[in-house]
Amino acid sequence: MDDVTGRIPEFSTDSKPMTDNSLLDYVKSMDSDTITQLSRPDSSEVMQVMEHNVIGLLGGLPSGQFDVSVTTNRENLGRLLASAMMSGYFLRGAEQRLAFEERFSNTLFGEDFDTETDS
């Protein structure tokens, strides 16, 4: 449980690190190139949407004008991570679908255009 200061014992420097954290173990086992690829979206639009989403979840005070710090507990941090991951999966799927539809429509309209000009 959190102490009175709001610090989480698992994250403080004076406590033992957690031994059962399968997500952390999984991420640590990944190749650095894979992590880089997963961390960087293909389009700037997706990056802007993710940034807007996280700012909305955390609060939108500009850090240049305020000394912003976010304090949370393990459960809420997990929820934030889950929300960001779900948003990322959704946006990646939408990005792939858009690219597929654009390629499909270009192919379809390109063939129709070539057929009409040959007649």
C-alpha cells in the first residue's frame, strides 16, 4: 500500500524491486530495434493523436509555464498504460486500413482510367 507521502514502495529507491512483473520482463527481453519500431508510429498524425490522448488523460497544463509533476499509484499507472496501448492498437489498425483503402482505390481507379483511355 502507498505510504502517506503518496510514494509507491515498489518505485522508491529504498525498497526491493518487484520480482513478479511479467510485462517489464517481456519488454526487457525484446530487441532494442523492435522496441524502437513499436514506439514510433508510421505517421505524424498518429503521433499527434497519441500525444493528445495522453495529455488529455494526464491533464493539459503546459510544462513550460508550470512545474508539472504527475503522482499516481501502481493500479492507475497500469490503467494509463493499458489505455495508451489500446489507443495505439486502434490507431495502428486504422492507419493500416487507411493505407490499404488508399492502395486499393488507387489500383481500382488506375485500372478504370487505363481502360477508358484505351477505348
